Amino acid sequence: MQVEVNPNEDTEWNDILRAHGIIPPRPPSPSQVIDEAIEQARERAIATRLDDKSDDELAELEDEEDDEFLASYRRQRMQQLTRLRQQTFKFGNVVPVSKPEYQAEVSLASNSAYVVVHLSLNGNTQSRLLAGLFDLAAHKFADVKFVDIAGSRAIENYPDRNCPTLLVYKDTEVKKQYVTLQLIGGNGMRLQDLETVLVDVGAVKESDKRLLINQKKSQDDDDDDDDDDDD
């Protein structure tokens, strides 16, 4: 004789059947589901309650928060910041490349970042100047890739008179080209001039706080305010 079994009933017989896999596990009651959801929300709120706090604010909470939790949270935040920095600011130095590496290190690399290239000439005054500015900019704008290659190695029979040449690549295309530094400061080119190039092509946002040109503008505004006050 076949016996009908209600798998949702809370009976000892059903417990035996569930233990042997004959009927499926009993679904949680609505109240249990609600209780679990509330508990999960509470745990998330506790875990994330410090996410919008600055380092100074975290220091002020040391007396209120559990020391072990606060230390764990600090470690977690530092790991997240480190991973984010590694993903976003992945360069930081001028990369010397050879002709066989050019396509991978410059053209293809420009699919994921702006690549600024110095076609250099050993012993050339402007080339030495641009190399120094590249070093400064590479450390300052580590999300932009700065590359150096001798002009004659990059392009066969490239004229020495065209060096230094500055190229800006994005999405495998040359977005900007300067043959010598004549149009960007010449022998008196400064880091601010290079920053202007980066802003013009979109490699660095105009609002970027790292820009010297923004710092100078802010200083000029402050000086104007001081002059107004004197009046």
C-alpha cells in the first residue's frame, strides 16, 4: 500500500525520510527567512560602518571600537587601496623599449592607457631635457605610460634633426606629435609644458590635483585675492 507523505510536515517520520534523502529538506519558514535576512543586513552594516571614515576619524574611534576589529578593518582597507593603486597606477617609471618591443609596449599598450613616447637622440640638448621631464612626469602620473626609444631605432633613417620627437598614443593611434620641442617651450621647456600636452590630449584630466598648472593657477588666484584685500 502506497502512503501519501507531505514533505512539508514537521514529523519524526519525515525527519527519517529526509535523513535518507527520500524527500527533500524542509524549506525554511517565512519567519526564518526574514530573521536570516535581518541578521545578514545587520552583519553587513557592522562590517561597512567605517567605510566612509577618514584615517583621522578612524583614529578618533579607537576608544569606542573593538581593537581587534579596528586593526582588522585597517588591514583590509590598506589591502584594498594597494590593489586599487596597483590596478590604476601601474607604471611610474620611463620604460626603455627596442624596436621589436614597440608594437606590444606602445601600440597595443595604448588600448588600456595613454602612452607617451620620446624618440630620443643621444647627446642632443633638447632630448636630455625631455628625458628629465619624462622622469618627473612618469613618477607623478603613474597611470600614464612613458616610453623612450632612440629615433633611429624606432624608425629606419629617422633624421637626427627631428629629435627629440614626442608622440602620444591612445587606442593604437598617434593622437599628438611634436617634432622637436619648438612648439612646447624649446630649450626652456618645463614640466608644466608637458602637463599641458597631457591635458590637451586627455591623458590627464584638467581638474587633476597633481597638475602644476592647477597649483600655479590656485596660487595666482590667492595672490589676486591678497591684492584685492590691500585695495
